Amino acid sequence: SLGLGNTFESDFLRYQPEIRFMDIMNQSRRQAFEAALKQAFENYINDKIAAWSILAEHEMNGAFAELSQIAANYGADYAKVTGRITEKLTGHKVQAGNLSSTEQDSSPSWAKWAMGLFSLASGNLAGVALAGAGFDWKDILLNMIAVMGIGGIITAIAGGIMGPVVLALLSLGVGALQMDKARQELVKAARKELVKYLPQVAQEQWQPIHDAIKECFANYEQEVIERVNDDIQSRKAELDNLLQQKESREINRGAELARLRQLETDVSSTSRNIDTVYQDFLVAVA
């Protein structure tokens, strides 16, 4: 929450333009004053939004870091399962990397992509793929500000306070004390319009903003699911290939074993025949 209404009277003092009696009474000067007042509101609101964005960025970075860690944990479990399957098929021990450490090269590709969420928030290159998929929270934030209609807020507030300020000046007359009173009236009138207008903005715009953020995270979820499914299909193809190789080796092993056994039988039979012939030869020459 920006909390604009709570500290507006003290915060806006350094933004509000100087008020002169003739600036209000003269039409051309009044238009210039209104333009200066709108610019003051724009500067004030932009500064408030910038300050809020820093806090929002900190909170979102924490949320993204948590999501990235969840993705890392799921990736680690996933890698362990696929590793055990590979061990069963190949008979070789698979060393699974710890996804929460620096050994992220052993993580599945979908986990790396999902973990890029925090890198995206931090502005690192690892999050470029996420931004390419439409998940760029800073752009979302800018769009949210546009949806809120900051220009409309400025116009409505500036237009709403001119009447009270003019009336205050006309009733007070000209003088330093009167001008100071007019400045106070301007701030009070501005705060009144601000407090009146902000709930209206919240009521009108919370649903579009909520839907935009929800859609963004839904796209993120769908993208992760698709990448997990693609990885599963890819690994399934690899496992099918390993199974075929294993079955082929087992078939070849069986055929080779049968051939060797037949060879052993043939050799034994031939050996007996030779022995019989030799014995017959000995009898013949005796």
C-alpha cells in the first residue's frame, strides 16, 4: 500500500507550487498554475510509486527466491528418481547433483528454467528465458501503474482542488498570512480529493490487476508443466532405448551361450569318436 492519504499533508509540501493571488484571479496565470499543480502531483505520485516499487521488488524477490528453491527441491527429487531408474537399467551408479548447491548443471532442464525466476527478478541472464516467455514482473508492474490510470488521478485531483483554493483566496484576501492559509487549504483540498479518488481506483482496478498477475503465474505454471512433460518424454525415449539395448544384449548373450554349449557338445562327441578310433587302431596293430 502506498499510504498516500496518511502522510500527504506533510509529504506534498515540498512539491506544491507557489501560490500568488493574481495567479488565481487571472485566467492565463490560473492555467499556468493548474499545469504546475498537475506537474507537482505527477512528481509526488511518481516518487511515491518509485519508493513503493523498491519495497515491492524486495518482497517479490523473496517470493521468487522461495519459488526457485521449491523448483530446486522438486528438481532434486526428480533427478534422484531418474537416477535410480538409470542405475537399475545400466548397473552403474549415478551421482546426482545437489540442486541447491553450485552443481546445478546436473539438474533437469525444466528445473533450471523454473529456478530462473529469481534470476529474472535479479536482472541476471539466467532469467532471459522467462522474460521471453512473457514472465517479466517489472513490465507487469509498469502495466499495473498504467492500468491504475495515474494520469486520471492527477487530473481529477488537480481539478477538484482548484475550486476550494480559489474560494479560500477570495475570502481571505491578499497577504502573507492569507497566502499561507491558502497553501494549507490547497493541501487539505488535495488530500480530500486524493482520499476520495483512491478507493474508487482500487475498486475499479483491483480485478484487472489481480487477473494480470494471476495470468502471469498461470503462464509460468503451464510453462513448467510443459517442460516437465517434455523432459519426461525425452527420458522415456532414452529409457526405452536402454531397455531395447539390454534386451538385445540378453538375446545375444542367450544365443552365444547356446552356441557355446552346442560347441561343447560337438567337441565332446568328436573327442569320443577320436578316442574310439584310436582304441580300434591299437587293437588292430596288437
